[in-house]
Amino acid sequence: MDIKHQGLSAEQVLENRRLYGENILTPPPRDPWWKLFLEKFNDPIIRILSIAASIAIGVGIFNGHYLEGVGIVLAIFLATFMSFINEYRAGKEFDVLNQVNDEMPVKVIRDGNVTSVPKRDLVVGDIVIIDRGDEIPTDGILLESVALSVNESSLTGEPIARKSHDISTDDGSHTYPINKVLKSTAVVEGHGIVETTTVGDKTEIGTTAREATIRIDAPTPLTIQLHKLSDFISSSAFLLAISIFVILAFIDISSSNFALDSHQKFVFGAIVLTIVGLLTKFWLPSINYLLNQAGLKFAIPDIFQKIKVNAVIVSLAIGILVLAVSAIIGSFFGVDFFLAQNWFSVDVLSSLLNYFMVSMTLIVVAVPEGLAMSVTLSLAYSMRKMTAANNLVRRMQATETMGAATVICTDKTGTLTQNQMTVLEWHFIGNVDIKENTVESDVLKYSMAVNSSAHLDFSDEKTKTVGNPTDAALLLWLNNNSVNYRSLREDFKVEYQLPFSSEKKYMFTIGTDKQGKRFLLVKGAPEIVLSMSKTDESVAKLSKQIIEEYQSKSLRSIAFAYRELGSENYNYEDTPSNLIFVGFVGIADPVRGDVAHAVASCHTAGIDVKMITGDNVVTASSIGKQINIYADNSSHIAISGPDFEALSDAEASKIIGNLKIMYRARPSDKLKLVRLLQEQGQVVAVTGDGTNDAPSLNRANVGLAMGTGTQVAKEASDIILLDDSFASIVNAVRWGRTLFQNIQKFLFFQLTINLLAVAIVLTGPFTGITLPLTVTQMLWVNLIMDTFAALALATEPPHAGVMKQHPRKTDDFIISKSIRNGIVYTAGAFFVALIAMLQYLKSDGEVTNYELTIFFNVFVMLQFWNLFNARVYGQNVSVFKGLFKNRSFLLIALLIFVGQIFIIQFGGAFFRTVPLKANDWLLVVLSTSLILWISELINFIRRKLT
């Protein structure tokens, strides 16, 4: 190409760089490590644990028992630290995957000379020379072009876009104007000269990247559920605590424990009511929340929102008002509030303070401190398993969110397909075999190898293609059939070659083979090549029939023909004629072998799959049918991106449920679809590998980028599919669902213990045993066993039915109705058995430490066997199914059992235990194991009924 352009001068380069900036994409900002760590304290369970820790430490200051508070602080630290470490490591691994090289040399015309400069040094106005195989370094307008084709799949989804400096040839079939080329796309054919219009962040890829780095931090389904759970627990625990404080105080004051006259009792009642008034800020919202959770229409008016005054001030005012009203009422009955003798003694105040500490301890008991660790361990375990299954999780919460996905919006090229044009079918006249050495076979091989503009790169273990993808597919087919295309090129001396153009739809090469025979080799669209050939009617009819069959399969047909020229003086400008038709092949970007099964698995799991592509409707529909995105008899919708963009949000929202394919889609169309789906309450996962996918990857609830995708796509993603396989998404969904179910299993186990422990502590005083379980015993039950249970249940692998269930609704409470009933029924049964045991032990007088040791042992062993039930909770399978495959669970169960033996036999006064005999242990173990066999019987009956 002749140099007809002057280009910029050195001074203009400096000035334009100052005005328009450098050709560098600004990397997205990264949070420092300390901020990443502090973010872990935004978790709702961590917050409630922090409050519980403060209360526990306060109680410890009063009664000298610090272990509970220290244990909770340790649980908080472990949960936050593990979560931080996992995400920090994932970030480091991601950084290794992405290295940008802005120093690649680019040919540019400056001061009338062709020179080479680093890509980053290009400025607006630079005249850049692009050739086959080059990555286009900036956005620009073509000044000149020759047979130019560009691979825009990384930006627009289009594998091949024809480009020309002649705007009049634009037929509107491509996403961007025909004379515009874009940064980070690749030249696959021809060459051209480009005038740079934008650089760096102002290019199309730069704009897309900037949109992708604006992180949309919507709460995950699990976060929403944990918020609801923390609200429920805190509300219930606080109301329980204040109720117990009032009840125990009134019972004690009303009894004969303290000699109080009527005036002192009135003052006491007024004091208690005043305290309740001062705590309005806490109990009023709690009651409202619990009433709403119960589904009751009645709700107490929220005075804090109505009067719009600080809640603390309002609560203080209510407390003072209650005290003042009590004083006024008391004065009518002769009660003088300010008379010292009407106030009660130090003993009464000490007793009240003790009851207050007991109520605060109940809050600590009610809070499942093992939950934060269970969530973190489950996330971390699933994250590791997903990474082993080629899913690099960049954001740990995405692990669980994937399990709640209801819609997957997937790119086609490189995601559903192999992004490698391949010869899938062929038909040669006379059944020509390219492995034979016949004239027709040699001509066919020359037509593929020599009449071509592509190359194969054998430098890596996996063969790569360079140049036109269609030509490269033919070379790969030759290579797969043990034909060395390079030897063919060496043997054939090219005289002239006419490049392929979309206007002519063919290309030809004239040259001489190693026998000295001179040939005209033609390759192109079958209808064009057939019209140039002298074929009989039967061959033409059969060929057209097969070609139509290929088209129905979305195969691109390439035909071959030749003519032996001899010494003929051939005019290169003439259209070839009188050719001998050889045959044709069918080429396509084949669907990945595991995609159809993966899509079917998604459908079985209740997940809708939608394909978003820049391809035409025929190709898109064919691929959709091959992978069974839609059924033949379904009322599915396929719509073009521009048509979808033209719809209002209300109109588009009506069709997106049945929308299966969006073709000729642009980034904005994909983003609009994701937004509308989310507005309908869908949990959306988006897959993609190109820069054009980045905004949608970012906007989605879970963004899944391909491992071979662009850096921008990876930056915007939550999970990277290292093997580029859509099938890996099924693994991500499976582990995400398993994670959530493991957390539910832990909640069933944990809250059963907490509910039972609270009930026992509350009921104990009414049975005549003030402390059926001591603080140190509760430490073992409430902290150590919970931690072990978190470890045991977090490592449960997916079960067979997890992908046969439909996605859970994001607004459904994490404690489902069945789990709630399971907790209440199990804790209720345990409670009845334990209270009956207490009454039996007390029937012959005072309960001894030996008897209380047996009681404590029974309490713990009931939870021990219930851990086995929790492992398979909700699966309706035997508790023994897969038990011996989970070594972690068995090891932890053994540690719990050994730990209980150690505490009973050697705990002494610290744990208020005395050593038990072997027959005592045998009786306790066998009797408590009944819950295992009862559960096994119930599951057996359920399996028979279903």
C-alpha cells in the first residue's frame, strides 16, 4: 500500500496526548486489604454476635465467668478472618490471570514516514497501519482498506465483520458502521489505514470497561436471609430476656423470700414498668417484627417513625412519663416515692441485678454463634471445591448466590460454541478421497491449502489458527487428515491470487504444481461456484439439495472448482468459467459437546437459559435448537437487539419470560434484559468472554467469565470458568445449592440446641433446680459443639436430588416451615424427656451431682445423635447413606464423643460432673440413640409412601 498520508508531527503528538490522553485503559480501583477485612463485619450475624459478645463480657465482669465472652469473640475472629483470607487469595489468583502489555509495537505514519511505536504511545489523529493478524490498537475511521475483515467477537459478539473505507457499501447488517474499527478487535483478512479517533478509556472497549468497574453491590440472597434471621433472633431473644427478667423478679418479690410491705411492692412495680418504658426502643420494633413474621395483620404503631424523633429520646421520655404517672397514682394511695423506707433493700437490688444478668445470659444462649462460622466454612469449602472443578471464585458470596440463580443469560461464541470454525460435513463429486493421489484429490488439497489466506500455529501444544477463520477451518481439516498444508504450499508456485470479498463471494489462485501443471483454483459460495462450473443437471440438483440441508443446520457451505489452464494467457480480471466442480464442505463453529446436557440439567433444576448473541437469527436459532434451549412446541420468542431496545420497559417485561434468543444483540440490549429480569425478582447469572459482556457480567447477580476471555470481562466477573465450559455452571449451581442446604442443616441442629437450652434454663427454677445446666456446661454445648457441628455439616457434599429441585425464592425465610417444625418438634420431644427425667431424679429428694451429671450427659448425647439426623435433613434418605464417605464428619463426631467422655470423667467441679460407670455410659448412649432409629424409621416410611 502506497503511503499517501503525512501523519502527525512530533509537536502534534505531544499536543494531542495532552488534550486527549494516553492509549491506556485505566485499571479498576482495588480496595486495600484492611478495608476488605473490615467489610466482613457488615455481615448481620457478625453484628449480632458482637452485641452478644459485649453482653457476655459484661456478665463475665459481674460473675467472674469470662469464657463465654472470649469464646464468642474467638468465633467472630475466625469467621471474619477465614472469609477475608479466602477472598484475598482469590484476588491474588485473579491478578495472576490478567497481565496487560501496552508495549506491543504498532506501525504508524508520522511526519510522512512509517515507524513503529508502543501501543500506549498512540494519540488521537495518528495514522495507523493494520494488517492481517494485528490487534487494532485504537478506535478509528478507515482511510483505506483492501478486502478487510475484522474479528469483533470480543467486543460485539460477531466473529467476522466486513470493513471498508467506502461507507456507501454499508448494508446495516453489522453492529457498528462499516468504516469504523475498534480497539482490541483483530484483523483476520486484508489490510488498511486507520485514522485514530479515540484512545484509552474513551474507546468503545474503554467505555465498556469503565461501566464494568462500577460495581453493583446488590445484597445476595443469603445476605438477605441472614439479615432476616438476625432480626428474628435478636427480636425473639430480647423479648424473651425482658419477659424473663420481669417474671422472675415479680415471682421473687411476691414470694416470701423478701419481707416487703405493700408500699415497697408498689414502688418495685413502678420501677420495673419504668425500666420497660426506657427499653421501648428495643421491644416495640421486636414485637412488630415478630407479629409480621407470624403473618398477623395487627401491628403496634411505630411511634419512632411517626414523630421522627431519635428513638433513645422517645424511650427516655416514655420511661420518665411512666415513672411520673406511677408517682401520681401512688400518691392517691398514700405511697410516697421519695420516702427512703419505701425503697427496697440492697438484697433485693442484688437479686434484681442477678435476674438481669440471667436474662442477658439467655440472650447469649439464644444467639447461634456457630452460624457465622458455619456460613464461612460452607462458603470456603464450596469455593475450594468449585475451584477444583474449574470455577475460580473471585467473590465468595457468589458461591451461594449461584445456587439461587433462576435465569442464565449466556453468550454464544466461545461459551456455547468452541469459538473455532470447523469442517463438520463434506460432499465431493465422485467420492474423492484426499488421502489418495489422484488429480481431483490433489486439486482439492491445493484448493484448501494454497487458495487460502490462513495459517496454523504449531508452537504450542494446542494448534492455533491465524487469519480467516473459514480458511483456517480448511487447514485444520487437512491437518486432521494427516495432510501437510505447508508442503502443498511449497510445491505450488502461486502466479496470482484474488482475495475473497463479500461482494464477489469467491476467491481464486492461479499457479503451477510440482508436475508443472498450471491451474485456476476457485473457492467460494456454492451457488456462485456452481454457476461458474460445467456440471450436469443431476450433479447440480443433488448439490443444491445437500447445500439446503447444510443451511438448515446453520453450516456455512464452501464449494471448490478448478480448471487446468496450461499455457493459456488468462485475464486476471475475468470471472472464472468452464470450471470442473469438485464438491463442497459444511463449516460451523460447533457446539461444545457437553453444552446440551448442561442446558438440560439447568432446565431440570428450574433454571431458564437465554442465549444472547451478535449472530444472525438463523445461526442463533439453529444453535438454540441444537442445545435444546427451547422445545419445538414451545411459545419461545427470538428477538433482535434493536427490536428489543425499541420496546418500552413495560412492553419488554411482558415478553422476557418466553424470550429464549436475542440475536444481533449489543451490550446495551443485554444490560437492559438483565435489569428487567432483576426487577421481576429473578436471580440472574450472566456468562460471557468478551469485553462486550462486561457491563452485564457486572450488573448480574453472578457474573461468569470464561478463562480465555478478555481482561475486562474477568474484572467484571464473580466467577471465572477456567475451562471455558458452560457445563461448569452446573457444578457452580450444584455447590451453591448444597452450601445453602448445609447452612439450613446447621440451623436445624443449632437452633434445636438453643431452643432446648433456653427452655431448660427457664424451666429449671420452676422445677426446684435453679441451674440444671451450669455456665461451663453451656459453654461446651453452646460454643464447642456448635463449632464442631459447623465443621461437620459444612463439608457435606452435594446429594443426588439437589439439581432436581427448583430454585428457592429469595424472599423465603431461610428457616423454612419444615425446618421450623423440625426444630420445634425435636426440641419439644427432647424437652419433655429431659423435664420428665428431672422430675424423676427429684422425686426421691434433692438431686445429687451424680444425677445432674447423667442429666447433662443425656442432654449432650441427644444432640450428638441429632447431628447425624441433621446431616441428611430434608433429603428423605437413610442417615447411613454416604456417611462413611465423609471422613470429616466422622472425625468430628468422634471428637465430640471423646470430648464428652473427657468432660464427664475429668471435668470435676469446673464442669460440675462426677465420673460415670461403664454401664451408665452404655445406658445413656443406647437410650439417646433411639432418636436416630426413630428418624430412620420415619424416613423409611416416607420413602415407601413417595
